[in-house]
Amino acid sequence: MTSKNTLVKNFFQLEAGEYLVYDYKFKALKSFYYSDYLTKEIFNKDFNNLKRDTFLKILDGVIKRVIDYANGDQIVVPLRWEDMIQDFIISFI
């Protein structure tokens, strides 16, 4: 909850993972985000690639569950499946 009465002028609330550092040279506060809780694999990736990779892992899991659920029965896939997935990926990213 924010309040009009704070210890630092014009700072009302920090986001999750955000912290402040006072720069004595410039007499100013700077905000930064924690990153040490992220694995290097995630932290060093481009955000768009990370979104795409995450989506593809989720999609892979969904397809594996459908195959398991079918238990050897036939699975019918629409003829334009690739186009549907491509449209969905573009709208997701």
C-alpha cells in the first residue's frame, strides 16, 4: 500500500525485486533490480527468445499429454495446424 508520507521524497513504492542505491557523487537515488535469483541460463537470454523457448516447452508438454491421454487411439490434427500454431505464437510473442 502506498502512502503520501514516505521517508524519501517522490519514492512511494518499490516493485518486487527492486532496491535503491544512493549515489553520493550525484546526490541521487538510483533504482536497480535483483538478478541473483535468476539462473545464468535465464538471465543471459534475450527476453523475446526466453518467451519463445518457454512457450515451446509448454506446447511440447501439452502435446505429450495429449499423446498419453490418447493411449494409442488415433489423434486427429487439423490440416492447417502449422498455420494455427504460427498465428498463436505470433500473438503470444
